[in-house]
Amino acid sequence: MIHRKKTPLFVYVISFLSAAVVAVCAAIVLAVLARKPKSPTAAPRTMTYFGTACTLNLFEDGTTELYNALFHRIEEINAEFDTNLATSDISQINAAAGDHAVPVHSDVVSVLRRALSYAELSGGLFDPTVGPIVKLWAIGTDEAHIPNQRYIRAALPLVDWRSVVIDGETVFLEKEGMSLDLGAIVKGFAADELKAMLSAHGVSKAIIDLGGNIYVYGKKLDDEPWYVGIKNPENESGDPALVIQLSECGVVTSGVYERFFVQNGKRYHHLIDTKTGYPLETSLLSATVICQSCIDADALSTLVFLLGVDAGIELISRMNGVAAVFIDDNLEVTASESLKGLIESPIYKYKVFHFR
């Protein structure tokens, strides 16, 4: 009989551990080799579209290629909706008013349908066919002035959202002289498009700022919320009037300080009352809407400003996941109940809060 010398147990243990270490190291090497090298982070970028500065900040996920793709999408949308471009879909629809339907991009159909739904909801207070009145006032341009009342009376019948016909991917304005102006909603649509692209590219956090249309994407480090400021209507370049803690939300403000001119000591702002054809007479300085859908926040900020505090808060309270903040000319703040504990003022003036 042959007697084999027994191998000590610790030798088996060492052999097993060595094999395990080799396997782990091999797995790590394969994972590293399989992983594509990440492109260097690019700096935040600002470009001008929709007549305003548009800034995107993707933090550590911001590559040059992704910034290029995002701004290319903004450029596409701007080219479809810009009424200053004769080739845009909106300009061609307006030029053909009362004559024939115009084939348009699917973006235009989508945005116009949403705008018309808000026109119906508000009984025409929010109306995408306000173009003829906007053109008369020309607020925000060097030609801003108080139009002759006769011209306003002639233009008012052309502001009629019920006379917009969408058939497939064509749009027809039934009355000659009608014109669309989707400036109160298109930036929100663009922000939603960018948000979808960020998600598709696996971006962890970002800030979209399309001329004050803000979307805070993801969360900051340590799972903290973003702090979003609402401009001070008395000094928009200074400290914000209010600061709100938010995550994954669009924030859009409509205010009398955005675009206006002063004549004979009176301020004429760009938010038009479609019933009178004049800038709305109101005690409000600004109205802000907060929700996950940027296109809804954009349209609603204009609508609730036109409705006023009482009707505006009542409307918002019937919508899930939507909040509003109003600042009046007494510098008092009225906000949705859901914002209690999340909103504060860094400056002494804005200390009277009403939550509803």
C-alpha cells in the first residue's frame, strides 16, 4: 500500500483564495477594458434662441457632443416657431390665413393643440391667436407704442382660437388677418424636449434655463434639492424675491417686469387681456407656476397671471402636482399650500405670506 502525505488544510485555503483573487482581478480588468472612456466634461453653454439667452448646465455629464445635440434641437424648434423668420411654420400659417391650410411639422401640431386646450379651459383668456394685438403693441421692440384704439377694435375679432383648424399635420386660420403667437408656450415645449434627451443620455443632474423657463433635472449631491430663485419684480438683477426648494420641476414666471415700455409715466407690459386688447390692468407683479411639465408651467404662468390671485389659485388647486406663487404690488406673497415650508425670502421686503 502506498501512503500519500496529506496536504495541510491551510494550503487548500490559500489555493482557493488565490484563485478567487485572480478571478476578481480578471473581472475588474475585463470591466475596465469593456467600459468606453468618458468624454471630458464641457463647460455650460449659452446661446440665443426664442429672442432670449438659453443656458444649459449638465455638470459632470456635459460633453461637447451632447451640448451640440441639445442646442441643435433648440435650433430646430426655434426655426419652426419664430415669427421673425419668414420660413418658419408659424409665419407661413399666418401668411396663409383665410386662404389655405399649411403643412407643418409635428412639433407645431403638438404645441398648438396644447395651446388650444388652454384657450378652451380659460374661455379664450389664454389665446394663441393673439398675434394681431401683439403686433400692434410691438412690446419688446424699438417700435413699442400705444396703438390707435380704432386699430385695436379692428383686430379683436381676429383673436379667436375657435377659428384654428388642425387637420392631420396641416393648420388653417379661417379669417384673413389672423395670426398665431405661441411665445407663451413654446419655450416650455423646448424644455420638455431637452429633458427627454437628458434622460435618454443618462444625465444625472442638469439645469435648463431658457430665458427664465427653468427646469431643475435630478438632484444635487447628497440627494439635496435645488434652490430656485424667483426674481425680485422691483430689481430683477438683484437678489431674488423668493427662494424655493425643488427637485425635478419646471419653474416659469410671468411678470410685468419682463417686457414693457413706459409712456406718460405709465408702464405697459406684454401680458395682453384678450377681451380688451390692452395690457391687463392688475395689482400683480408676477405669477410663477411649478410642475413637472414645462409646457404646462409655461402656459399656466401666463394664464394664472391673467386670471389673478383668487381665480388662479382656485384653478391650480384642482390640478395634481402643480403649485403657484403670486407677488402683488404690496409685495405680499400668495402661494399654494403645498409650498409651505419650502419657500422663503432672502430679503426683508417679502415677508407677508398667504398659503391657500
